[in-house]
Amino acid sequence: MTIAVSILPEQQLAALNAAYRKAVARKRLRLLLGAVLFIAALLVAAIGAEVNLRTFFAHFGNFVSYFDRIFTLDNGQRVWTDIGEWFWGWHKWLKLLGETLLISYVGTLIGAIFAVALNFFAAENTAPARWLLFVVRRLLEFARTVPSIVFALIFVIAFGLGPMAGVLAIAIHSTGALGKQFSEIVENADMRPVEGVRSTGASWLSCMRFAVLPQVIAGYVSYALLRFEINVREASVMGFVGAGGIGMELIVAIRKFYYSDVSAILLTIIVTVFLIDIGTGWLRSRLFGKEART
Amino acid sequence: MSRHPEIDTTQLRARYPDVFSRPASARLATPAMIAAALAILVFGLVDLDFSLSRLLAGVSQLGWITMMMIPPDPGSSLPLYLKALGETLSIALLGTTLAALFALPVSLLAARNIVPSGLFRFPVRRFLDSIRGVDTLIWALVWINVVGLGPFAGVLAIAVSDFGAFGKLFSEAIETADQKEVEGIRASGGSALHEIRFGLMPQVLPVIAGQVLYYIESNTRSATIIGIVGAGGIGLQLAEQIRVLEWQKVSFLILMILIAVAAIDFISGKLRFAIIGRRAVA
């Protein structure tokens, strides 16, 4: 059985074809223009960033051999042939790692507490006054945009060397980041319970406590756990500027070319980050069911 | 007027015991968790040498510093700072682009619908994970050993650490792509490469473009800090001015960073809107 496919008359077809080709050509031209602009920007950036491919290729062997060197012990053998020698400082490192975890935990929790206190003022639907919304939002934006290590640099001068500066830097950055995320959850909350509570003559505070908080608390905890994961990574480099944790030991090892120490410390950090990722993922799925894991 | 029937609570209690008295374990779970969280917090505060006197002294010190920061003033080094800012933006742009270029082929290997065999996919994923587990600053330190101090080390550091992030994000984007289009290509006799080029890429590229733009934005922030370890950009100036306590210059530099980040935010928001439409901007 054959089916006849109706074909438009030649003239009509030609006009449609021409229109199609024109549309495609226009799209291609736009893409080409975008690509040219992008490549031009890249070239300018390459000059600005002093990219020198010759040094790159001349020294690239260094990069590969660096990994060779960090996996070699002082006596010239591979690190895994003598685990005891490789992880000779495990006692000290584990202690510092514990400090790193504590820094991120305390920083995240303080940040979360401040974020909970501020986020209702930063949400469109619950802010009691426009000017307050504006001020709190700018404040959170500031806390979020300035990198935490810059805060740490300043706090090290104000509060002295040590983990306290790191905790406060992480707390401020977390306040900014969590405050924004929390306020976005609040903006998505159902406002009908709020009306219900307000109709009983409740104050603003009771409205937030009894109508909004029960809807959003699960989201808060989920975001705070995610932030804890991120902060563990951040805290691992806080020591670079003297703000406590394992970073201090790492930067000393890298700068002084204690090669096998570098690999040992890096490995402990990576394994810890893995474990924390898995642990918080498990906790999230335990608390909020499977779908909250992503 | 009709009256509600009298509610017999004792009967209700007997019928729905779970509603009226939750088991002790369920009632105690939340307070116990909060108590545990607070206990760790207190332990942490003690272990990390927090004390009220230090906190107060630090805050008053911080107040002084803030006073000294006003008004922001670059002194005579404005051209130097502008050049450093340009360097930072260059580092972010180049690093992100390099990372995206290298991550795209690798992300195909990590996607379930391209490489069904878990045996092969698993090592690729773990490899990407371990790259992501190492902070950008650490990569910067490693690259400084290789190509020397300067912004080029920063470009490579951002490229490597984003390579890990992009590999994961891209492979997730590929996994969520619609398989019907791929099947269509296969049905019309296309090879595996055709399937990827004409079935997957048109779906995935806009998503990827959005992610890359977002990362350029967030890398502007990362690029400001890798200067602290000597990998070029405005962070180098910032760290130096903080160390010599030139607070007016510090506040000027922070202001410059804030403005630059806001500008990049704005531009990339517009571009993302142009590429993928309203939905993905939020």
C-alpha cells in the first residue's frame, strides 16, 4: 500500500525554502558573532593573565612529576610501602582535622542562627517594613560577596591568630549565604496560615513562629547541612592565613617541600570531605526522605 | 440553632491513642537533637579558645579598623588596582572556559546514559570527586610550584578545580536529557557520535552554557582570593594592604571587588536570560 504525500507546488515551496534558509543564516550569523566576541574576550583575558604557553609546556613535566614526588618518601620509596612513615604525624593531623571540623561546625551553626534571625526581614512576603527589607538584604549581600578568607585575614588582625578568627569568618559568610537561601524558602511559603494566625490577633512574631516556621524548618536544616559540607572545604584552607585548622600544616608542607606530608594531608582532607558528604547526604535522606538528597 | 454534639474525649483517646500520646521516643527526638547540637557547639566554643574578653577586645579592635577604613581611598595606586582587577576577571574567564572545554568530553564518560557500565563510570566519578575535594587555593599552591608566581597559576588552579565541578554538573545535565531524541537519531541510522552530536548536544548545550556563565560569576569571587597565596589578581594587593594595615586602601579594594562582582552578576544574568530564557535564571 502506498501513501501519497502531498507536495506543495514548486513556487510556494521555493518561497518557504528561502525563508527557512534566511532564518538559519541569521541564526548562524548570530552564533558566529557571539563566538568571535567570546574568542576576542578570551584573547584579551589571556594577555591580561600573562598566559605563557611556553612556560606551561616547558614546566608541565613539573606538574606530573610533582605528583610523583609527593608520593615518594624521603628514602626514595613509594609512600604506600611504609604507611607508618607516610602518616608519621597522624596524631597531630587528626587533631588539627578535628579542629577544622569544629571550626566549620561552630561557624555554620552561628551563621545559621543569625540567618534564622534575619531571614524573615529579607523575605518579600514577611518583612515588616520596606526599608528593613532593603537594609537587611544589602547586609546579607555584603556578608556573602566578600570571600570568607578576606574576613579571616582581617579578623586575624583584630582577634589574634587562631581558630576564633576562622570561626567568625565562616560564621559571617554563612550568615550571608544562608540568609539569602532561607529567605527564598520563606518567599515560597504558603501565606494562608499566616492570615489564619493573624486573624486571631497574634503579633508579627507569633505569626512567624506558628505559621511560617513549621513550613520552612525542614528546608532550613537541609540548606544548613549543605552549607556545613561547603564550610568543611573552606575551613581546610583557613589555616593558610593563620585562622586555625589543618591548613596551616598543609601550607607549611607545600612551601617547605615536605613532599610526602603534602600527599598525606591532602589525602586525609579528601577522605574527610568524602565522609562528610556521605554523612550529611545520609542525614538529609533520613530526615527528609529520598527526594531531598539532591 | 444547632449545637455541636458533646465530644467525648475519653472515647476519642481510647480510639486514637497515637494522636493523644505520642511515644516518648518521638517526643524526645527533636529536643534531644537540639540539645546534642548545642552541646557540640559549647564544646567547640571551649575547645577553640573562645572567651568573652577576647571577643570584646576583638570587636572593639574591629570597630577601630572600620573607623580607619572610612573613607575608602586608593592613594596613588589606582592604576595598579585596576590592572589587578582586570587580571582577576581574566583569570575567572579563562579558567572557567578551559575547565568547561576539558570537562565536556569527560562528563560524557561519567553519564549513565552514555556509559552504562558502572565499572567504567565509577572511577571517572571518583576522580572528579577527589579533584573537587581539594580547594582552589590548594590547587593554586600546587600550580605556583609548576609555572611560578603570577596570574597564570591562578588560571590553571581555577581550571583544574572547576574541571571537577563541571564534570559532575555536565554529566548530571546529560543524564536528565530526553532519550527520545537520541533514539530518533538512532532509528534514522545515525552512529553513536551522531547520537551525541544531534540528539544530546542541542538539549544539553543551553543548560551547560547557563552553568558556565554562573561559574564565571562565582569564579570572579574565587579569583579575588587566590591572589592571597600569590597566584595573581586583586587578592595579592588586598592581602598585602591588610598585612601593612593600610585600611583605607583595603576598604577601597573590597569596594572594587563588590562592584566588579555585581557588574558580572548583572551581565551574566542578562546573558543567561538570552540563552535559556526566564526559567533558568532564577
